[in-house]
Amino acid sequence: MVRVGWIVAMMLVVASSAMAQVADFKKWSEGMLSWDDFRGSKVEENASSSHLAAALTTVSKEEVKNGNVLHYRITAEASMSRSESYADSDVRSERKLRYYQLMFDQLEIYRRRLQNELNTGINGLEADRRLAHYRSQYKDQVRTIERETAHGSNDKKLQEWEYFTRKDLEEMGLPGVPEFVPGDWSYGLYLGLGGSFVTKYINNYFGNCATFTAGITASYKRVALKADVAYGQPSFKNRNVFGAKVTTADGVVRDAQGPMNNCASLLSVGAAVGFTVVDSERIAITPYAGVYWSGYSWNMANLDWVYNDEKREYVSKVKNTVSAQINNVGWQAGVDFDIKLHRYVSSTPLLFSGQREQYTSSLRITPFVMYADYKKIATKGYHLGVAVTYSGIARALKME
């Protein structure tokens, strides 16, 4: 029972702390100021006898609608901090409260100006610059009001400022808050590993292999373009790929060529276009088709065969080495299955859009087939495989 009571007590403390944090700030829209809102105390002994801690900020809110589309709002807010605002008991007059209300109303004017600019569609870096601009203007305005009203003691000037401030607020009205959604264009990259499995007759010459894959992608709405490169090192199934032969003095036909290493290098570079047939909150499916170039390359030795008296047999000797390659331009097709792992909106762009961007990271699983015709060795067949990559896609936001 003691342990249960302790847990309940801790939960109450956490809950009350969270409520206190929420209650600490008062928005302009929540009503007029009262002296009860000034709950702080002076930090320094020589500080002024009263102070209003008010600030202009922007608040971002994200919400997924229709099961997939991320809606994003940027709201300008004028608020005061109750814990940082204070007033000694001997200065809590009606005029002084009007003076601070005037300051708060002026902050609301700058909030509405900023919100109107945000409503034109600016976001990201430009929105941050506009926020800094209006904060600076508000500070200058506060200094002017302090000087002209003698910190609220000049009632005539205070009334003039109150009148024009109320008039400005009435003429401006309350601006709405638009929503931003991901735009039509996106770009990104992917990186990972995979496997390439060859069918006959290619597997008469080369084996299967693991591959490293990297690529870039861009899309407009559901149409996607991508370009990628894959690299692997398959083993030789036939070490005399070109079939060069030589007949020794004993009448035996022997290989006249052979690789210097046990593995060749397989490089493929491709480009494809796809169409996203499914795009939900958790998964996207994009079949694609395109062209690709692939090539096997290796260091090859030209061989001489000489008779070894000690071994009493013919042995090969390397006459010289050359670079060997076979390549092909063929077609490819596959399906990208994107399992979406995380999605968030950044306050700064990744590249050049200048706007806030939605970033989506995914685990991409891509089964594929490639047709190859290596005319140099009169061999054709298929590269079958699968790639497992991590993809990151950025999409600039636009106003809905």
C-alpha cells in the first residue's frame, strides 16, 4: 500500500506540474490582464518595481488527416509569462494595469501583422526572419510608449495610445490561420544492401553476389523518377570467360586466358520511372520500369603453357595482363515497397526550396528483374534480386 500511495503521489505531482506549466502563460486572446497574472518576483534588488514579460512567438502544429496527409499550421501568438511578470503591491494601480494592457495590446498588433504575412504562404527561414523583424519593432514601440507616457504616469498620453491601439486592432480584425500540406514535388535518396541472382546462361560464367546500392529519386504527385547504382563482386563459374584456347605440344587443348582474382566486379547503373499505386500513412507501393547499363570487369591474364620437367606436366605462366570487360544495356522492372518509419517537419530546408519541408524516412524493399544480353560472349539471361535500403524523402510544404 505504501508503494501504491507513493506512485499515486508522484503521478499527482507530475500532473500538477504539467498543469502549472500550461497555466504559466496567458495568451492575449484569453482576456484582459489582471494583477493576478503578475505572479513572479524581482530577480535583482535594484530592478524596477513592476515588469510585464510578454513575447511574440510562432507555434507549429502538425495533424494527420485522411489517414495520410500531414496538415501543418504556423500560428503567431502574443502571450505573457505569469511567472516572470511581477508588480509590487504599492504600484498595483488601475492606471499601471492599463499601461501594461496597452503594452499587451501593442504586442497583439504585431502578432496580427506577422500572422497576415504567414498567411501569404511564407514559412521556414523567411518566417523566422519576419518573426525577428516584428520582435525588434515591438521593442522599439515599447521604448517609445515608456518615454511618451512616462512609464504610464502621464494619463493624457496613456489615453491617446489606448485609443489609437484599440482603433488599430478593430481595423485589422482577427486573421485566420491557414494550413500547409506537402507540395506536389519531392526529392530524396536511398542507400542500402541487396543481392543479385543470375539465371542461365549468365550463371555459366558468374555466380550470385551481394550488392551495395545507392540512388536518388524525385517525384511529382504519384509519378516518380529514380536513378541508382549497384556494385557487387561475383565469383567466376567459368574462369576462361572468352573461351580462348591453346593447344600444347602434347595435343591437349588448354585455356589461354584466366582471371587474376577469384571475383569479378559487377557494376550497374539504371534509371526508371514509376507510379505510386498505394500511398498510405504507413506504406507506399510504386511499380517502376526503365533501362540500365551493367558490366562485369576483371583483370585477366594471357597464359603461356610450358612443360615442367620436375612435375612432368604442363604449367601455366602469365604472359601479360589486360583489363577485361563485358557490358550490356537492357531493361529493368521492379516494385518499391516503402515502409514508412518516421515523418516530421523541419524548420529549415534541406536544399534549396527555402520552405519548411516534410521529411519521411522509410525502409524500402525492392524486388527487381533485369534483362541482360552480353553480346561479347553471346550470352543472355536475367539478373533477379532484391534491395533493402533506407530512404529519406523531402517534400516542401505549400499552403492548402
